[in-house]
Amino acid sequence: MYTLEQLVNYAKTYGYIYQGSEIYGGLANTYDYGPLGALLKNNIKAAWKKVFCNDEDNVMLDSSILLNPLVWKASGHLDNFSDPLIECKACNQRFRADKIISDFDPTVNTDQMNFLAMEDYIASHHLHCPACGKNNFEHIRSFNMMFQTTQGVVKESGNEIFLRPETAQGIFINFKNILRTTRKKIPFGVCQYGKAFRNEITPGNFIFRTREFEQMELEFFCAPGSEVQWFNYYREKMVNFLINLGIKKTNIQVYDHPKEGLAHYSNATTDLEFNFPWGFDELWGIASRRDFDLNAHAKASGTELNYLDPESNEKYVPYVVEPSLGVERLLLSLLFNGLEDYIVDNEVRTVLHLHPFLAPYKATILPLSKKELGPTAKKIYHSLQELYEVAYDDAGSIGKRYRRSDAIGTPLAITIDFETLNDKCVTVRYRDDMSQKRVKISQLKKIIGALVKL
Ligand code: GAP
């Protein structure tokens, strides 16, 4: 597996991910997604939408990033969405106290500890500042992670609003609208992807933890009593989704949170962890949240958020099962999972093994001669481009062009040679095993179509 440093270099070299605001010296922990990264992100969201929305009886939502601040009061984010911040008196750097403890001993359950218990643990185990190595900390403080801003032109109190730290609340507050306009029956789910913002104390590990990121969240509404069945259903579906996308089984670990560590409203929570170079770490979470969220918003807004079962005539507040995944975390996992360097003829051949559905380009069109074969190659390119993202490359030796196509994860390389003008055939070369076959130009769309099936 690539090291983190190798992967950062790879992502920058090929146009997957750039440092944010680079020409101004950068802005720490922000990243821009280049031509390939932008396509890959879109394909990740499309794959998730296909499997978790289209394949099921679920619907999509696109709610605002800016919500009435009362939403965050009701959801508990204003009061509780905070991390334990500890500052080193020697170097003034700030850290998450729970991270300092779990980095020292991953078996300690910091969810069970209050600030005093964490301070005691840090002192009694002589834990040091991760930056300067001294052991001289301030008291732990609660640090709310929501980004605050002001709405309107006048800066006065009462105008403060927040950038959403998760997409989920937009779904809960639209529950009644969705129910009314879709006439869905319980059980059904609402899917949403979009940006979320968290003022993380310790962002890092490249795009693993950033302050601006995208989430793909599903809130699945079901009848009380059926939530465990749905939790297990989606937990399994999540694992299968990752494996179907090509993530190796050995790179996935399923962590079921122990009952005593669960939030008071949850009766089951599981993290799917990926094998990052720094160890297994959270990729995707699923929580059974009972009726906590709908009840909280019903109480605070004065709007009934319940459901009348048309068959039993029973009225109830639905229970919720919530799988929640970060787009960038999945993207990072796919890069670590798929990148391989092979030595071929004393040269490094880099290959990104990506599922064809996800690959930014499905094929690269390669004319062996720019001049004589260019017009035919361009015709093939434009015809395929109508259905699929394809690339065109006529610069450099064919070997170099193959290598670039493999390195960015393009599953097919289509070579147009002089024979093509007579037999209307091209050579298709497969990225993963480098096998080649001669096929009719008219078959290309079908071949790509079969390959990109999810
Ligand atoms: N609504 C539930 C929720 O937001 P979460 O565990 O806080 O749950 C869900 O976040 C997922 O969002 C995580 O599993 C991770 O994939 C992604 N995520 C969370 N914070 C992130 C951050 N700072 N940077 C990148 N991705 C993040």
C-alpha cells in the first residue's frame, strides 16, 4: 500500500487533488479537486445514489447549508457538538484530549470519560504534547465545532447562523414536506449528499479529516420495533457496496460500538473502518437513532412530525436508521486500496485499480499517428463521448500513453492503427491484466457499457 506521502504526491501529480489556495501559499487543510478528482467525486456520489437511493424505495433531497439556528438548538449541536480541547502551555498548540488518550491506548473508551477523568488520565500516564513533547497542559475546555457566520448586512446579535456540520438535520426538518409531496409509506428513506463544515481541532491525514467536506447521508424512517432489522440490513448493504466497488475485504473492519458506549438515544452504532496507513480508522458510520431527532424537532418547532399508518390507523413517530459516509473518505480509501506500483522492464508501472463505474475516464483513445489517424480517432472519441467520459491522447510514445492511462485508473485503452482504416477494428487493452483484443468500432459502446455496470 502507498504511504500517505506517496499518495499525496500521486494525487497532485496526476490532477486528482491540489493544495487549496496554492498560489497564495495555501490555506491549511483545504484541498481542491482537479479534473480527475472532480470526476471521481461525482462518480462516487452517483454510485452511492444508485445503490442507496435508486435501487431502494428511497428519495433524494437537497436542503440548504444555512438553516434556522433553532434547528441546531433542537438537534443538540449548539450545546453538545463539541470536542474536548486541550492546550499546551509550552507551545500553545491545541489538541483533542480524547485523541491524545486514544493515540496512547486505543482500548480506552474516551466516550465514557468526562473532562476531569481525561485530565487525570493524561496526568497520571504522563502523556506529552504531540507537538513539543512537554507535559504542561491547560485545563480541558469544550470547543464547539460549528462554523459561525452572520446573515445580512448588519452585524448585530441575533444574526448569527451556522454552516451545517452534517446534512442529516435538513432531512429531519423536511420530513413532513417529503411525506406530503411523495405520499411515501413507512418504511422509506431520504438520501442527501452535500457539503458539511466542522471546525475540527485537529484536521489532518490529507483529506481524511478536513473542515469542509461532503457527506452522503441516508435517513431511513421505519416503524418502532423494526429498527434493528433495518439497521442490520443497511449495515450489510454498506459492506457489500464497498466490496462491490473493489475494496479488498482485508482493508475493511467492522466495529460494533459496545452498548455502554452508545449515545443515550441509540440502540446500535457501527463503524466501517478502512485500513489506512496509520491504522484502521472510521470510513462510514451507521446509527440506529430511534425517534430522537424527529421528537426533538417536533418539540422545538411545535410541528407534529409523526406518521399515520394507513392500514393499522396507528399514529407514531418513526424510528430512524442513519448510514452516513464522507465522500472524501471513500475517495481516499479507494486510492489507497487501488494504487499499485509494478516493475515492468526495469520501470515502474503505476496502476490505479478503480471500478470502471468510478473511473474518471472509461477509455483513452490513442491514435498511433496524429496526422493520418487523427480524424478517425476523433470520430470514435466524439461518438463514445456522447455516452461516457473518455480521454483522447495523441502525444508521446504509445508505451508512455498506456502508462498514463493506467496510472489514472482508466480501464480501457483503445488504439487506432493503420489497419483500422481498412478493417474498422481497433485494439482494446485492459488496464488490470494488460490483455488485448481486436474488436469492431461498432462494438465499443457495448463493451464499455458492460464494463461500467455496478
Ligand atoms: N449525521 C451523522 C454524522 O454526521 P459522523 O460520524 O459525525 O456522523 C459521518 O460523520 C461521516 O462523515 C464519517 O464517517 C466520515 O466519513 C465523514 N466525516 C465526518 N467528519 C469529517 C471530517 N472532518 N472530514 C472528512 N470527513 C468527515
